[in-house]
Amino acid sequence: QVRLVESGGGLAQTGGSLRLSCAASGRTFTANAMGWFRVAPGKDREFVAGTLKSTEEPYVAESLKGRFTITRDTAKNTVYLQMDSLKVDDTAVYYCAAGTVNRSFLLWRPSSYHSWGQGTQVTVSS
């Protein structure tokens, strides 16, 4: 499988920014799809953003468009999540995931991913 290591989480103020990184190693050729999910306290896992290696087109959850951006550096096997204008509601553990799917409409589904990172905590304070 693919080993995923997230970094860049931490504490931010409302309105601030953070950039998360996810470095992939191992069988990275199986990681056509890379995505970010989050789990907020007391809530279900939520799709944040995803991208396909084949198209390099970014897909961001509708509610987060305009604030969150996903990019991918294929040469470095790394995917980034730029989070701007942070809100308290963005507080969550953010997980990186890798999968073999090659259709954008499958990016939002957790079952599309076969490998997950350990998660990184993002806390936004007012």
C-alpha cells in the first residue's frame, strides 16, 4: 500500500491560514487519487478536497470553495491543502488518503481510498 504522512497542522486564529502537506511513499503508483478528509468533534468524516493524478484538476467540497485549495506535486509524491480564512468550524483532525479511482465523482467517497494517514490536528481559535 501507500504510506501517507501528514504535517502542517496546528493552532491558528480565525481568519488565518494553514497549509497541510501529505507525503506519500511506497506503492505510490496506486495513488491516482489523493484526497483530504476531516473529522470534527462529534461529527462524521467529511470530504474536504481531492485530486486525480490523471487530470491534476482539483475538487473541493462546495462549502469550502474559495477558502481551501488542493494542489499536488507529482514529482514529490506530495499533496497540499491550503486553508485560508479559517473558521472555528474548521477545527478537526485532517486525514490524507490515497486511492486508485480515476473518476472525479468518486473522490468524495471514503471507500474510494485504500490508504490513510494518521491525521493531523487543526485547531482554530476565535
